[in-house]
Amino acid sequence: MYQGNAQGLEADMLDKVVFFLHVVRHGSLSEAAKQYGISASAGSRWLNELEESMGVSLLKRTTRKISPTQAGQRLYDRFSLINGEINDVFNEVQNLSHEDKGQIRIASTPLFAKHYLSQIIGEYVQLHPSINFVVLETAFEVDHVHEVDFAIRANATYRGFQDKDSLLVKRSLIREPLIACCSPKYLSLHGEPRLPEHLKHHFCLYATTLVGGNKWIFEQNGEYNSVEIAQTVEADDSEILKNIALAGGGIAYLPYSLVSDELNNGQLQPVLKDYVSSQFELNLYFKPRKYMPVRCVNFKDYLIERVEEMDKINKKALGLPAPVKMRVTV
């Protein structure tokens, strides 16, 4: 049984318990150590010392994954709540200073990171030099609640689309049409699909992380056609898919802004023009916290304002309708 001092849990033991939470969330000691900023050997030593101090085994270790024992799961469930409350207290106290300082962690799709986030962060650090940023460029979902302050994800949506339930607050940032397109060379070799069902017999390029994955949805006269396209090339970066399409590798379903130049100069040709395509949507996700740090509140407001300004300029240049007012859902 754990023998604490007279003041309760020792400070170094608290660090070890918090590190244990990271290990359970990641299912990997090395990944948790990387996120926590310590070496894997130090992390392993911390876990051994924690188990020895508490007199019980907390983790089951295999060559492929680490998972909690019954006692470990109990510690994880109870201490996760306590740790969240501790963070709220820290944030509440820090907010009294009304200063922008500290670290902001963001997970973003590659497309948004390159064309929006990099510029916005570049502007922001000049205005607030005491803010540090950590940017994780990924199109896949991350553990939003525990690992980042904000996440920007891409979805393909259509009329009647229902997003999956989430405990996160969702803010729509950008919406624009998706365009099915390919190179003239590809059309000359394989012909043009006239119906969505014809895509089953074509080489198709798709992004795993868009809603539906390899299922593309088109609308005509109020009727929806959901097509499970041939899985020719799968990637998580839209610009990679565009380059493959330009090389004649197949038909891609991409945001209009990404391919507008190539459509205008004839390097890419639209297909299924008689159908209404899905919408490409970039959304901002963040956790609904009672005490969001001032640094996060201020950056969120700046990010939303700048994206709206940049999106308006981009849509005007592309001849697209002006962006509608952004929505917030919980």
C-alpha cells in the first residue's frame, strides 16, 4: 500500500501518476514519454517506482501494447477527473493575470496548416511573443481532450449530413465544393464516367480522413448517390492526391480552391458535372472547458477572425459565393 508523507501525495509521485495517465491514453510507453518530455527509460523507471510504492500492478505489458490492470483502470478513471480539476484551478488562477503567455498545442490537417495556420501563427507570435506553439500536422483524429488545445479536421459533407456525436465544441471554419476531376490524359485512356456508379470501374484517389473515406456522394434532383469507389490510391494529404491526378493516376475528389488553377488551364478536367458534389468543410474542435486559458481564448478568437478574412478573399478570387456566418455546435 502506498506510504505517503504527512502532507499526502509527494510531488514526484504526482508526476509519476500523471505520466501513468499518458501511458494509458497512448497505449505506448515510448509515445507517452515523448509527449511528456522524458526519456523512455526514465518513464519505465517511473512506472516501476509507482507500482512499487502502491504495492499493486497497474499495467499489463505485451510486445504490442500496454493496457491497464483492474487496479490501473481504477487509478486512471479516478485520477483523470482529479487531474482535470487541478488543471482548471491552474487555468482559473493564471487567467487572473490577463497575460498571453504559455504553450498552445494544435493538431491540423496538412492543407489547412500550409495555407492558413502557418500564416496566422506567424502573425500571432509577433503580437504575442510569450506564446509558444506546438503544431501536429496530421489528417487523422488525435486525443483532443488530453493532448491538444485545438484540432482542425476536414470533412466531406452533404445536405442532411449528421456529424458523429462528440463531447467537443465544433466551429465551422471553411466550406467549399468538392470537385471530381482528372487529367485529360486519363480521360483519353479510360473514358469519362457519366454516372456516379461508373466510378467503380475507374482508378480513384481518395483521402482516408474525409467522411465516408472511399464512399463518394453525389446529388441530382434531390436524390443521393453513394458510390463505394475503387481503392486505387489512398492518402491523407489532398495535395498528394492532386499531383497523382495531374500525372494521370486517376480521378480525385478535391476542394475546388486546391484545383481551380489546374481546372482553368486545362491540366485537370471536371467529371460528373451534372451532379451536385459534396462540400469540403474544415472545422475547429476544442474542449468545452469552464476555465479555458486566456492564451487559448485569445488565440481562438484571432484564428476565427483571420480565417474568415482570408477565406473571403480566397472565395472572391475564385468566384465562389462569400462564406456564410460560421456555426458553433457542441
